[in-house]
Amino acid sequence: MDLKKRQESILKGNMYKTILALSFPIMINNLIQTLYNLVDGLWISKIGSVEFAATSFVWPINFLFISVGMGFSIAGTSILSQLLGAGEKERANKYASQLIVLSILLGVVLAGIGMLLSKPIIMLMGVQDEILYFGDLYLKLTLLDLPFMFLFAIFNATMNSQGNTVLPTVLSAISAIINTVLDPILMFTFNMGVSGAAIATVISKAILAIAGIIILFRGTTAIKPNFKNFKFDKDIIVNSFKVALPASIGQSGSAMGFLVLNTFIVSYGTSTMAAYAMVNRITSLVMQPAMGIGTSIVSIVGQNLGANNLKRAKEGFSKAITVTSIIGVFGGMLLVVFREPIINFFMQAKDDMKVIDQSITYLVIMSVSMPLMGIFSVLQGLFQGSGHTKYAMSMEIGRLWFVRLPMILLFKYFSSMNEVGIWLSMSSSNLIICLYGYLIYKRGRWMDRISR
């Protein structure tokens, strides 16, 4: 489907069909990204629960750096989709050029900073010995892929803003296959262990980014960056930062919240940390369809706001809520019914029954809030697509810092529920923050266009 047909579908077509057509490739793409982590986790869990817990423990630190690139990706999708909706293709080309250069520079700088601060940050989180060693090793190596991740994030933004969600998915699939093949070879054949898993990911992400940029410059995409006589445009950079900064703060604030959350979880022991990491991987896999729909709403809302079609932007939001709620209920029921075989499949170290028992309890509790996780994704997509990322930021930060962490503290020090208090806090915080997001939606301030 070319740009004209995709745009006609977004602006005038059947909304359910448009949502599904845009979101299905995103679902596959998100599934592929999740499989990156699952494949690494499966192989690492074969080494031992300590190595698995260590690599999961440092993920929020890595995500803290990734969040900056994600902020610019969100800004790119929002601004570019609104410009395309308004028919301003030349401005869209100029924005894309600026964002590509910014993403590369930020990736290199943040990778360097992250590698220098890796070990001190992990030590501040209260771990030592083996978890510190393996966590620091894994984190430093995975930080090397930041420039490539940021670069592909901008490519992804240019494609999503056009409604072209298929091409990024194809590239991600190829990259995932490369990662899957390299993992066991580097980890076991070359006896590199945890380092092999990290290096395999870096190599696959580098190939992904290079392929994306080649297509962007040589393909038939509607947005074509041009670096002839390139120089930074102050107005574009300022406007991009206005949208990207709240998104980055929201993502990084969420990552920092998970860092603090991890310090509480690890205080209950390695088994609890491993159970927490395992179930999160499983639920994130099941929630890929809902998350894909939330992402598709970004371009739908953006293009329709750019075309001054507010009624259709609202229609996309309401129908996306309906679809994600159905997916969440069905997915949660499946997880509850098949909880034991699911956990046994993903936990390869069968001798650690404490991890398995805690994982089953956590999985059942989180299954109840599965529809809310989908609603959260759609609300985020609405605010990101409109360019009012400050509302998405407040939801990201509020869910962790003002709801989840205080609840965990209350359960930890004023009850005898042990790790079950953590699981209940995770689930109920989703309900509270979705109610907050809906109130923001009803106030209507997200309706103002930001790309003028």
C-alpha cells in the first residue's frame, strides 16, 4: 500500500480495519523485540538463576539510557505524522534529517557515559558479588548498541508516521533471526556466557540500523532526508525537544522507578527477583497486540489532528480502547488457565521450585490487570500522537513514583504479605493510573496541534 492509500485509510477508512492494518505489523515487531529478550533470557537461564537475575536486574539501567532515544522516536512520529496529515512534506523531510543526526550524536554520548557509570550505579542499588559482576559485564556490552538503536528508532518513526508499519517489522524479523542464531554460538560454542548474549544483541541491532538507513535513503519512502549543505535548524531542534523531552523524562522516570523497584525486590532474595523478571517477560509477550494498537494510535491521532479532523481522532481512541480491552481479558484468562505449563516452559532451571512457585502467584495476580495494561498503552498513544507528551510523562512517572512504590513500601513495612505485596502493588497501580489518564482525556487539552 502506497502513502496515498495509507493516508486515505487513516483519514477516511473504516477505523477498526485501519487500527488492525496498522497495528498488526507493529504487534509482530513488538513481539520480535520481546523475543530478543526472551531468547537471551532462555539461554542465560540455562547457565543459572544468578546470571538470569543479574541480567534482568540491570535492564532498567539500560532502559534509562534507551529512553532518550525513545523520546526522539515518539517526537518524530508525532511531528512527522501531523506534518504529513497537513500535506507539508518538505518540512517533514527537514525534520527527519535533523532527527537522524541528533539520534546518532546522543547514542554515542550516552553509550560512553553509561559504560563509565555502569558499576557505580549497580553498586548503589545494593548488590554485590556475582550479581554485580554479571550485571556490570552485561550492561556495559549492551550499551554499545545505543547509537544503532537510536538510529533505527528514527527510521521507525519516519515509517510509522506514514502508516508504513510493515517495513520496520521485516527488518526486525531479520535482525531477530540473526540474534537467535548468534546467541548459542557465542554463549556456548565460544564459551562466552553472558558476554555472548550481549554481543549477539549488539551485532543484530547494528545490522538492523544500517539496513533501515539504506532503505530510507535509497527506497521509495514519502519522507526523504537530505544532508546536502546540512546545518542544524534551531527552530526544528527546539520544537523536537519540546515534544521529545517530556517523553524522555517519562520513559527515564519510569526506568529510574524500576531501578528503585528492583532494589526492593532484590531485598526479598534472588528467587523473588528471578520470578519478577520471568513473569514480566511473559506478560509483555502476551500484551504485544495491545501495545501494537497503542502505537498505531500515534499516527492515527497525529495525521487526523494535522488534517483538523478531531472527531476521527477521538473515534480512533475509543475503538482502540475496545479492542485492547477484549485482548486483555482473553489473554489474562489464558495465562490463568495455563499458568503452570507456561512458567515451567520459560524457567529452564527446573530445580529452583521457589522461583517457579512465586512466578505462578505473580502471573495469576498480573493476569487480572491485563486489560488495564492495554488501556494504558492506548492512552499513551493518544497523548504521544497529539504531541502532548507531558500527559504521557505524568502517567509514566505517576504510575511508579506516586502509586506503585508507595504501595510496595506500605506492604513491606506494615503487612506480613512478603513478595505478594509487590505483586498486588504492580496490578492495582495500573487501575489507578488508567483512571487518571481518562480524566486527562476528558479535559480535552490534548486536542491542540503542536506542529504548526
